[in-house]
Amino acid sequence: MRRALLALAIGGGCGGQEAPPPPSPVPPLFHFTEETVPTVVWCGRKEKPHLLESGGSGLALFDYDGDSDLDLYVVNGWRLDGDKVVEKGRNALWRNRGDGTFEDVTDSAGVGDDGWGCGVAVGDVDGDGDPDLFVTNFGRDVLYVNRGDGTFARAPDPPGIDGWSAGAVFLDADGDGDEDLFVGAYIDCTLDEVLHAKPTLDWHGAKVMLGPFGLTGKRNAYFENAGGGRFVEATGKAGLTDVGAYFSFGVMALDLDGDLDLDLYVANDSNPNYLYRNEGKGRFKEVGLWSGAALDAGGAAQAGMGVGAGDVDGDGDPDLLVTNFEKDATTLYRNDGRCLFADVSEASGVKAPTYAPLSWGTALEDFDLDGDLDIFIANGHIYPQADALPDAGTSYAQANLLLANRGDGRFTDASRDAGPGLSVVRSSRGVAAGDLDNDGDIDLVVSNVDATPTILVNGTVRRGRWLLVDAPGARKVTVEAGGRRWTRHEVRGGSFCSASDPRFHFGLGKVDAIDRVTVTWPDGSEQAIRDAAPDRIVRVARNP
Amino acid sequence: MKRSHVFAALAAMALFAFAQETSRPAVETYGSIADSILATKAAEKGIVKTILDGHKHAAEGAMRRGDHEAVAANMALFANEGDNAVGGIRKRLLEGGHHHNADGEAKGIYEPGYVVVTVEAKKQCLAAAMAYGKATTDAERKKAFEEFEAVAAKLLAG
């Protein structure tokens, strides 16, 4: 029997069963419809007595078969009942057929790991030009090496952490041309502790899961690619020792200080975030505290969950976004250059709409193609008990958020009239963003706890033209058109335990032509493309 | 129940069987433990002040060398009552239920686990560190460092 098919009405606005939206004085800024991926993502018991059952899992959008469209990898956890494991959810790979349908190719590709999955990283570990997969688990992590024929080989001795590892990212940290691996870890616990956990923390008169305080943090780890499929643990040598054993979740690699090597940013729950500045040749220095990107404007550590980055104010450098726990707003750090950041959450309008929900994965993308980056944030509480506690003033399932950039780096909550896709209310976690249908706008996939993931198909009225630059290995791409200039940066990992479309996407606003596209490679060399036209996908291979 | 626990329980029962007051040896032992706890708390404050003093001196030394990044870093580490390794120790103490300034935490004066640096002082020192890091002239740096020094001196004297 043919595997399940997922029909996607691409850009078609398939909200036929939805009630018409109420009249609005201004036209809605965005419109997303909802589709689902028929893979139920499990995470423990309904009552969630242990913190492990709160985390959910991530997703990856990547082109595993080289057919120029994005395929989807869904990480899955386990379902528990009482002190028993009743189902080991399998990860799933959904191949994009390119015609608006996805098919489940998990078995033929050989990537259906049934460990308790948390996150996923995409990278080319063997340098053969196709993307490989690294899956973080509660337990042994897994490395799937892409054979290039639609199948993967499971590495017999993968790098990783045996325990609860969360976000992970591949990056060429030492500039030797191959991809190294950083793995964030959260809590040190055993399956026995998880299976026998009882809710012990008082919360609005109910007992809920304990943590993270009261549980022991697990240390992050870094693995240097030694070639030939071999990774060597080199955390201390690289200056990445997790001295505080902080509770790490989202991790991301990008060039934050403009020197073209990849720095690392780690969101820590209830502890200062780490900003590891790459000093070159694989040595990092933790500069989070004095750089201004570790704490909020009040000097307090927040409960970091997910991370995102992008040039929200159009000044050419990437700004940082960190999602946090409820009543602890999402923080937008403006990049002021020289690796210095300022918390502008309040002034930018990000703080108010993000204060109440508990936030996880995120994406900074130009969803309406008007030439600036908007923000999507996935929300969901960790305590199911919230639904029975009116005093808590919250709920386990929460609506996601879409913040529209007004064009100057200030944001307005535009979630309300953004179509049926933004009306979905679940307990969401991982988010991956990308142009699923290659139509020029950015779609989203959201992982939900104990439910199927949601695909948010972007059917927003276009406020401009677009360009999608597929330049594997490029550090950044700059586009000049209509007297404006946009820079998009290579961002690896990020969101919550997820990996998004690696291509560089530009909304251009109302332009007639593109003057110049400049691709910058890690060694600083630049490659100009002068004949690029709007509304196209441009593929750029590095000049020999 | 282990055999040693049984013996201890029997001994305690024997001690209290005829007495109308807590046994003197138990009171004395507890008194000694209290002395140790209080001494440890004072020692905790002492080591944190030493850490802070170290960062202040490191900032001053870096300023003399013209290493502006190290100045800003040490000002921020002062604000944070030490680096992330110290933060890890603080986390461990909190996980074990130890709050040096429990009352001050309840009143919002101290962050959980902080010993010397108040919430307000932390904000001021971090703001000064950021201002120092972003400064482009010596005058701006001098102003930022003086703001830091004033807060630091008060904390170290307290």
C-alpha cells in the first residue's frame, strides 16, 4: 500500500471549512492556511510529571534528494502511560514531490530512528555535497550520512551526548573546510527517573513537574570533525566548556561580529545565555555578559528556549531574538556592531505581545515580501494542569504569534487576522521556515506536542517582489534594488531544536529590477551576480 | 531500616526517656553546627567579595593596558558576581535550597543566590560595562568606568 500522502494546496488558501473572518477596518497583513503532516509527535504522558515531557521536539527543512525542493524531517519522542513506555515514536522523512504533495519516505531512506527525539541539525559532514542529519535524543544521539541516492547510512559511532541533548548545529568552527558539531544539553536525568517522576512543584495550587531548578544541568559538548566520518570531542580545547552546566535549549551558529567566521549563540533556560565569539582556528571566547546578549535589559537571566536571527532593522548586521517562558517576554537584541547588543524588546514592540505566552521556536522572515523581516513565534505551555486552573490565567495550548515589521524594526502583533493557520491553538514547540513550494514566499512547519505538526502555507497578499538565492556555503548575500539594500546572513540551526531552509530569501518591496546581488564567501571573497531578476530562484556556485 | 539507624533511634529514646528537656550534648552539637553555618555564610560573603575585588582590579589593570574589551568584560563579570563557573556554583546552591539573602530576594533586592550585588547595582554595573564597550572616546570610557567604580566601591565597603 502506498504510504500516506499529504496534499498541500499550495498558496491556495484552502480554508473552506473555516468561518469567514470578522470584518476588519484594515486589510489583514498576512494570510496562512493550515495543513497537517500525519505523523503524531509524542512527548511522554498527558499529565507531564517530568520536565523531559515538556520539551517536545524539532523539525528540519532540507533538500535531501537534490531535486531543488525542501523535504521535511519530523523528530518524534515517546508516549508514556504511568511508568510504562507505550510507544516509541519514529522520526519521519517526508519527501516533497514538487507538485504540492509530500510522501513518507522514512523507511526507504532509512532515517526512522525511534529514540526519544529532541532536535535535529543538518550539515554536510563528509563534504560530498549532500546534506546529512544529526538527531539529538534523550539517550544516544544519531548521525545519518546521506549516500546521495535517497538513502542514509546510520553512523556506527556517532558524536553526541548520551542523555538529554537538545539543540545542535553543524559549523566549520576551525575553518578547515569540514563541518564540526556543537550539541546543547539540558538536564541530566535517567529514563528511570522520568518513568517514576511525580509532580512535586506547587503552581497556582496544583502540583506540576519540577524543574529546571531542582534538577541538575547537563554540559554542552563540541566535536571536531577529524575527517573520514570521525569526530573528536574537543569542547575544552575550543573554549566551549559549559562551566555553569546551564540548561541549554536552542543553539545557533552565525557570524555576529562581521569577521566572517561563525559564532555560536546558546539560549539557556533560567541562566545567562552564552555568546561564544569565534576567535578563529576553532577557538571560542564566551562574551555574552559584556556583549549585552546574555541577560535582559534589567540585567536578569531569562528562561531561554528558542533563538532566531536576522537583520530586522535593515542596518546590515544580524540581530538576535530569544524566546522565553511565560510572563518573561521574548527578547530582541539589536546588534550594534563589534559584537555589542542592546535589548530593544520594549521599544521595538516585541515585549508586549510576547509577555503572556510561553514561547519556543521562532522564525525571522519577510512573510509579506515588503522588504523587512517579520517574526513568527510558536507558543505552548508546559503544564497541562493550566487548563484546570483559572487562577493561572493561561492554557496549555496557546495560539502562535506573528509580528509584522513596520519597516523600521518596530513590530505590531498581526496574528489575529492572519488566516486559519494562525488560529491553530496547540502546544507548539519547534518551527522550521522555508519556501516549501518554491513560489517565493516563506511557509512554516510547526511541531506540536502529542499532536501532528502543522504546515502553515503562506497565502499572504504580496506587497512586493522576491528573490531566493541558493548559495550553499555562502556566509551572506546582499541585494541592491530600487535604491535599497538588504543583507541576509547564513543562520545555522536556531529556532527550537530545528533547521530551516538554508537558502537566502529576500522580500524586495515594490521594485522593478535588481541592480546587484553580491554573495560573500567565508574567506571574504565576493561574487557579484548582475543579471538577477526579481521573482526568481537564483543558484550560485562558488567561482573556482 | 539499617541496623545503625535502629541503634541511633534506641539511643535517642534512652536519652529522652527520663529527661524533661533537650539533651545537653544534642544542644551543644547543634550549637556547634550553627556556629559553622554562620561562619560558612560569612565565608561565602568573603569569597564573593574577593571575586568581585578581583574583577575590579582586573578591569583597572586592563584599562591601564588599554585593553578595552577586557575592561568591559570584567565590569560585567563584577555585575554578575563572577563568571559562568561561579554562576554554576550559585545554581548548585539554589538547587540545594541555599539562598544567602533569602529575605532580600523576597523583597526583590537581590537576585536568587546573589550575595553582595543587588539587583539595582547589577543593572548599574551592566549599563556601565555596556557603555564602556560601546564608547569610542577616552572621555566616554572614563565616564562609564567612574560610574562603575562608584557602585563597586559601595558594594565592596558594605
